[in-house]
Amino acid sequence: MGRIPNPTQLKVLSGNPGKRPIRTDEPKPVAASVDPPPHLNGEALAEWKRLAPELSRLGLLTVADRPFLVVFVEAWAAYRVAAGILAEQGPLVKSARDDGQYVKNPAAQVARDQADIMLRYGSRFGLSPADRVRLAVTPEDDGGMGDAAGILS
């Protein structure tokens, strides 16, 4: 199957490092509203409000992309819950059995699973440090973002 190609908008922002022709015939979904879906709340809603305006400004949030951003922000919210449990209980917890043994806290697996989802979906939007390194935003069009680190600040 091979490597999944970067979205055209990420290629444009990164200066097309592979120097391959940029497709002009690919579908161009309508830009999405930055308004969050009504079911989001708590951490997921806060993360949406933080990321959506910037992704929209960069041309990376379209109607077709909204579900992927929803998955990302919901994974973030679940990660935060799991990380809070780990901080409170620690990496080991007493087994549910009466043998007094310690086992790995199940919240550790939840946190790892959610981090995997965030890495997979976030890379599509250029949200990981490795993806952001490939982006090239000129000072006049960075919207005050400087070196593009504003996406995760």
C-alpha cells in the first residue's frame, strides 16, 4: 500500500519538499465552520476551541476534516482523564483479586491508546512536532504564529 501522501495544503505549507507536482484535480471540500459539534464538552470542547480556528486559518479544516478533528479532541479528553488517574493512583494498583499483588494500572493502557490516536490523527493536521518541522510559514502570513509553534501552545 505504501506511505500515505500528505494533504495538498500541508505540501503547500511545507514548500513541497519532494518537488513533486501538486495536484490541482483533487476534491476541494468546503471550508468548515470552526463552531464545535454540539456533543463536544469539557476537555474535548476546550481543545476544539483552541485548535479549530488555527487549523481553519491554515486551510486545514474543511467539512470533510471535521470528523477527524472530533476524534482527535475526544482522544485528548480521554487521555487527560487517564493521565489524571495515573497521577492520582500511580502506575501500579492493587489487583482486584484478594492476593495483594500489584498490577499495571489500566489507565496506563488507556492513555497509551489515546496518545496513539492523537499521533495518527494529529499528523494529518500537522500537529506533531515532526510534522510541524516540515511546515514553512512566512512571517507575513503567520498570523502572529511565529515559527508555527502556536498550533500546540
